[in-house]
Amino acid sequence: RRRVEPVRRFQSTYVTGNGDAVDGRTRVVALIYVGEHTGSSVAPLVQLHDGTSGGGVLLYANNNPNSYDTSVYGGGTNTLDLPSEGVLFPDGVYATLDANIVGACIVFEGGKAA
């Protein structure tokens, strides 16, 4: 007998600054973010917290944090692929974006966009 896998229902939300991104228990399965080339020596950084800004950082994304080269990094779209089961956020997702992040698309299942 062939096992039938349940259909997974993904949603997405786009954030352009700090704040609630997803309400309720959810799994983040992908993160796509756009960095702006500012000439700064600081790598674009996106942090996803569990529930609130004071919640633990469960997902941290930046470009090459150890040797950031603004001639290579900083502009354009970046994709962070995650394992198929995603990263569990028991209390929802709060996003923190650095000033040189234009926006971030969070792909998730469960919960609802804030």
C-alpha cells in the first residue's frame, strides 16, 4: 500500500520593519530577504524571535558575518532554505530587521499573518 502524505498549507507574510509577523504557533519553512547596498561594513541581518522582541532568537540570517565585503554582499535578494520540517515558533514570530534590510518574506505553516 502506498502511503499518502497530507497536504501542507503554506502561507507567507512580508515585513518591512520590526514587529509581529505571525500570530500563534507556527513553523517557518523559508525566509527570503532583500538587503540594500549601503557601503556599510555591517552585514544585513534578520532575526526572528519566538513571540516577542524579548523572546529567544530562533532564526538568525545574515550574509557572511565573519568577513563582510560590501562589494559582494549587501544588495539583492537572499534566500535562507530550512529543513523540510521548518523551525518551530511556539508563540508566533516577531521580526527584527536591520536598517539595511528592505524587507523579508516569511513562508510558514500554521498560525496566521499578523
